[in-house]
Amino acid sequence: MSHRFGELWTVQLGDREEVRLVVTGDFYHTLYNDNVLTAHVEAADLAHALTAFVVDVGDDRAAMIDRISTVAATRLKSKVGDLPEAQLAAARSMLGTIFSITG
């Protein structure tokens, strides 16, 4: 299964499915290709109430860039979208700020 940074996927978690934003970088993916780092996606108003690190993903939803969890790649079920370039840049910037990544 092929996935990349900035894609939105449905993830099977027990008896429910959730939409998540893939934030896995090449380094993590190379070392642990059976897992994917994903940011939680919630209703936009809830996401904005919970954190300042929010990126709009459409359909009145937002990814909380500081709420990241590991998901087994086999749990990725279907791709549901891509972030536009402006949101990709915002997500990269937020990840850089949170994890003190430069360059």
C-alpha cells in the first residue's frame, strides 16, 4: 500500500473508521514501513478548541498536527483526499515547530 505525507486516509480502528492525515516522513517510513504516523482529524470547531496546531482538510474538518499516533499500515483502508499545497506547507511548518525540525 502506498501512502505519502499529506494524504487523508480512512483508518480501521476496531469496529469504527476514522479519517487521519498521514504525517509520516521518509526517515520514519524507511525504518518502520509497517507503521504510519497520522494526525487526528476532527470537526473543525472541535479541533480549533483543542489546539492551535490545526490544518483545514476540507468538509468542515481539521487535522490536529500535535495529536499524532502510530497506525499499522494494514489499517489504512482507503485514500479520501490530499491536502492542497498551502495546507501542506502549514502542516510542515507546524511539525517543524512542534518537533524543532529545521531545514
